[in-house]
Amino acid sequence: MEITTAEQLGATVRGRRRQLKVTQKDLAMTSGTGLRFVVDLERGKPTCQIGKILQVLQALGLVVETRALGGVETGGGQP
């Protein structure tokens, strides 16, 4: 899935959390973040801290992959 906005990321997090039948409170505790952070992330708040976002994604079993627009390789990845 291609995500280009904070709102899309929030919707993805919310969808995965619901798929796993986890409450926002439980996700916050599992990921080491606060309830307010999870709520803001799911609402697409663009100023959420990336480190905390990565913690939440890991708790949900999600990963981030990057690619250049147009599919051009930029290097820096794993061999």
C-alpha cells in the first residue's frame, strides 16, 4: 500500500489495530506510547514523532518500506 499523507498512515494504523481487535489504550501500552499519541496518529496528525510512529507500527506487525518516486533505485538499502 502506498501511503503519502499523515491521514493515510493514520487510517492504516487504525485499520490494522481494529483487524487485530486491539483497543487504542492497549496499543498505547504495548507500543510504549500514550493513549493521546495513538489517538492523534490515527487522526492523521502530521506532527507526530517518527520514532513513536515506528514503535506503534512494530507493535502492529507493520513495516515501512521506501522507494523513489518513479521506481528509480537510490541505494542505501540492504544488499
